[in-house]
Amino acid sequence: MTTPLSFFVREPDGLSLLSGPPFNGEPAAQIPKIPCVSAVFSSDGTMLAVTSEKGVTIYDTREGSVIQSVNVAGVKAAAFSPKGTFLQTFEPPTQAQKNVTLWNVASGAVVFQQSQKTFSKEVWPIIQFSNDESVACRTVTNEVHFFDPMDFAKGIVERLRLPGVSTARLAASPATHVAAYVPEMKGSPASVKIYERRKMSQGDEVARRSFYKSSSAQLLWNIGSTGLLVLAQSDVDKSNQSYYGEARLHYLRSDGSYEGLVPLSKDGPVHDVQWSPTGREFLAVYGFMPSRATLYDDRCRVIHNFKSGPYNTIRWNPHGRFFCLAGFGTLPGDMAFWDRTDLSCLGSTRAECTVTCEWSSDGRYILAATTAPRLRVDNGIKIFKYNGSLYYEKKYDKLFQAEWRPAAVGFYEDRPASPQVSGEKNKEKGGKTELLTEKSAAAAKTTAYMAPHAKAAAAVRAQVTSLLLLGLCYIKKKIITA
């Protein structure tokens, strides 16, 4: 029998851990509601760290019992290491104490501390681990420091000296390489360098790429540590085509056999890029609306170009069998579900005002949530099946967070799409999916962006105009009858 899924929702009065799907009617609560300000699962879903004003409490999600408590007030962020050995916390910086702490989950002891002036979701957690927790690292001014997680008391066991480095990313599975990014400075181009960890002390990179128009970058390793995607961004687009600056997508092989731009067939920004969980291919969504989606192999060769649509988001399911192309934020919320095995479209739907969207750990459902403080109205969750059909929906007065409970790799079987009625499975050409995509793409292309406060003001003006017209009609009627 398949182990049931579970997910949590966090409301103003606390967090509820709920069972399913599958379920009949409403999902059942697995533990009593817990007052908290944030929560995070361990990567295998066996632990849940719940943050309150007094500290962090770690629960065993299988039994609902308390494993450990960290009594530190003011924690703003928490994260487990990949195997759940450590919990990393961040507190607002003070002069009196260090504010980034690594705790041993089993003993509750502090194993490492450092000071950090700023916090950014893009670089959290600050201390990175390989998936097997054999090595950890952090980025500091002009250096990348490496630690032995078996004994943090050793201190820094290795250093990579690189003047100007702002971001480094450890290849997590396996931890054979590390990539480092140096932004553009004083007329010198930005650069990304890949080092083999065993030969770092020699200071020679195994792969390198330099480029201009870049003040920041995201570094994305694949599973297998053979390929690195670099999404380089600049704050200003000198061509004045994008308000959000300019983005370029680069690709490097860790063996040095390839380095260059990812071939994009349409001009415009890079909205999203994601590796498949298999590590053998990646998807990119790019270009002015309606955007283009392209599937590439791990040699940066085009496998398939998808029909243009109103998309800016990619979500692979945990097995890499299904994926979802979606358009959230300023887009209307269209979602198209695809089967990777034959590149067929399984179905489509729409989830307006979605803030977060993730696959379940068994890869059969996707949860779309509208949450505060991003949106303070129409909060709620929708759970869709892998073909886009709606399974469950619930509205909340206010919802802060909704997340699936993850599972260890291999815990759930990779299952193909279930047999469907003839004609239900839409190919890329023809069918309802194509019509919906074309209609939505046209709407995305012709409708100008309007900020939320401007939309509210426009709605008020429309109501006032309507009332004035009704008033004029009433006065005209009175005059005629008189």
C-alpha cells in the first residue's frame, strides 16, 4: 500500500499538519495545531522545525513527538542540513554575539557559530553542505572556506582564495567540484570558475567563463556534478527593453569540455531555468511574452522547443517524469502539465494569484497556494493531479505558508501516467490545451502590466463611473416623466 502524503498549512493561530491526498472530504489533522511564525521540513520529511518567538522546536513527523528544542529568541530563519544532522539558524545581528548558529539536532549542542550582517533568501542557508554531509563551505570576503562536518572544532580545513568572489556553490551530489562567481568590477568582466576540490590548493580552475553585463548570478549544479548553469543578471538593461534589467544564461561542463551561452531562440529575459532531477537535461523559459520553453540535454543541445505561452515558472516532479509550465505573478496563472517520456501535454488549468507552487513527494499532485503577505485577499490552496484536474480546494481568511512533506529519494515509486480515455491526452498540436495556451498567450502579450494598487484604484474608478451613470439615467428619467 502506498504511504499517504501529508502537508502543512500555517495560519495566524498556528500550523496544522494534514494527511493526504488521497482523502475523502477534508484532510485529517495529524498533530494538534502548533503556534508558530515559520516552519521547515528536513529533506526526508521525518522532522519539522517550528519557529516561535521563544525559539525552535523540532518534531518527529511520524510520531508527533518533540525531538529537540532550541531556546533562542528572535530566530528569523532555520534550515536542516541534507541528512538532518544539523539545524542552521539566523538571528538579527548584534554586536554582543554571533548570529548564525549550527546546532546538533540529536544533542542540541552548538557546533559552529559565525557573524552575518545581512540575510538573503538567495544565499540561505549560509553554510552549504554536500548531500552526504562529507563537506561544508561558506563564502566570505575574497575567500571560500571549507569545513569537516564530522568535526567543526577543526575550524577551516581548506581555503579557496579568489579576490572579489561574491557567490560560491558547492556541487552537492557528488561534492567533487565548487563553482565561484566574481561580478563585473572597474571595467573587468564578470567570471565564473569551476575548481576540482581535490586540486583546489593548486589554484587552477578546470573550467572558466568571462562575460560582461553582470552584477549578480545564480549558480545551478545538476545531480551528478557534471554541468553548471549560470543565470547572470545585470541591474540595468541598456537597451531599455526590460524594466528588471538584463539576464543571460551560460553553461559550463565541469570537465572543461564546454563553456558558452545557452542557445535561446527568442529575445528577452530568462524567466526560469531548472535542472531535471535526473541531472541529464534542463528546461529554460525565456523571451518576451508569450515566452518560449526549450528542453536541453546535458551537452546544451536542444531536445525540444515547446509552443510559446504565458509562462515564467518551471516545476519538475521529483522523478523527472512530469513537469509543469506555469505563469504566475503578473501573469494570469495558466498551468500546462507535460509528460517527459513522450513530450505530450497531459492537461492544463489555471490557478490565479498563485504565490507558491510545488509537486508532492510522490510526483502525482501539485499544490498551488495564495499566501500573505504577498497577497492579503483570496488566500487558499488548490491541489491538482499531474494532469491538471482539480483534486481539492480550500479558502482561508489568511494563510502564511503551505508546503508538502518531502520524502527521501526513492521512497515513492516513479509511476507513469495512468491510462486515459482516448482523446483526453492532448498532444502539443491540437486539442483544448493548445487553444487555451494561444488565448492566454495573446492576453499576456496585449495586456499591459498594472501594479496591485493601480488595479484597486481602477476598480474604484469603475465603480464610481458606474454609479454616476446610474445617477444620470435616474435624473434623465425624472425629467422625462415630469
